Amino acid sequence: MAKADQGTVRIKWVRSGIAFNRNQAEVVRSLGLRRLHHVVERPDNPVVRGLIAKVPHLVEVIGVTQAPAWASVPEYTVVSPAPATEAAAISTAAEPATEAPAAGVGEASTGADEAESED
């Protein structure tokens, strides 16, 4: 199993280790449990599963959570845009440029324009 495919397991300390072997209390502490009814989340791998199997009477597996969905998606790559082809460059150059409308079309004429036209 790849690391990205592994989920996590939630472990709860449910019974005191006072009357049990010292090694069992050390296993509970090695899981990261500090006090009774403490819950920790550890990676779901054979090492953690083996520790849980040593003290099943002291701990409880609350639930196994799956790896987040985004972990299974491969990393994205940035692709540079395709270079402009000659055909695209020619088609943009062949288009006629739009011209501005003539000064006298659709506009009211001013007195200065009329004075020049009379001369």
C-alpha cells in the first residue's frame, strides 16, 4: 500500500493499565495516549495495528478514517499555451481595421465648420 492510500485509525484509551503488566502500560503510552478516555489519531499501518493488538483490553478502535479524496488525485501540471501558428497570424493581419466615423456624419455642425466651407 502506498502512503497516500493509507488512512488513519482513531484509538481511545478505555481501561486503566494499573493492574496490568508494565509493558502493556508502555504500549498504551507509545500509542500517544496520555490519560483515560483520551482519543488519538494514528496512521493505519501494521506497526500501529500491532500495538493495538497487544492491548485490545485497554484500548478501543473508534473508527477507521479514509484518506482524503484530494490525496488520490495526482499533482497537476502547468502546460504552456501552444505557440501561435502562421495561419492564425495571417488571419488576424488580413482583417481590415475599423475606421472612425467621419466628423460631419451624424453630428451637429459648429459655426467654425460653416465659416470654412463658405470661403
